[in-house]
Amino acid sequence: MKGTIEILLDNAFDKYGMDWIRVSDHLRMSSRDVEGNPILEGTILLSQGIIQYQAPKIKELQGCSRLFLDKNIFNSLHKPYCFCPFL
């Protein structure tokens, strides 16, 4: 069964014919890995999850899939909108 990241990349490159993609996530805590499985260590910062799970999975997919081999795939984080009168 394909994981979420693989489905996202399939849609971007195969279904919609994109040349590149930026996978952008909210800066938050995460309790699941890139396949949706619970993280054994418990909840971690999503930025750490990208380092431990998402980026290695993307590299793996780029190495074994002709569809992703020559594509540029970027990881990024964005801060959710937050109103703070002190900033």
C-alpha cells in the first residue's frame, strides 16, 4: 500500500505533470511518521519528523522510481497564522 507522501508525489508528477513540488507542512508537533504509523518515541516536532522520516522517504522514492528520478522535490515548513498583539 502506498503512503501519503507517495500518493502526493504520484499525483503531482503523473496525474498533473508538474516539473517540481514543494512539500510544505505546518510547524507543529507530530505523533505519526510519513506512513501514518505512530512514532515510538512519542510526539516530536514536525521539523524533526521531516529530518527523520519525510526527507529519507523522498530520497528513497527518487532512487527507485523512474517517475521521481529527475524531479525536484523540496521540503519546507510554514508557520500557521497566529495573531499575537505582542509581535
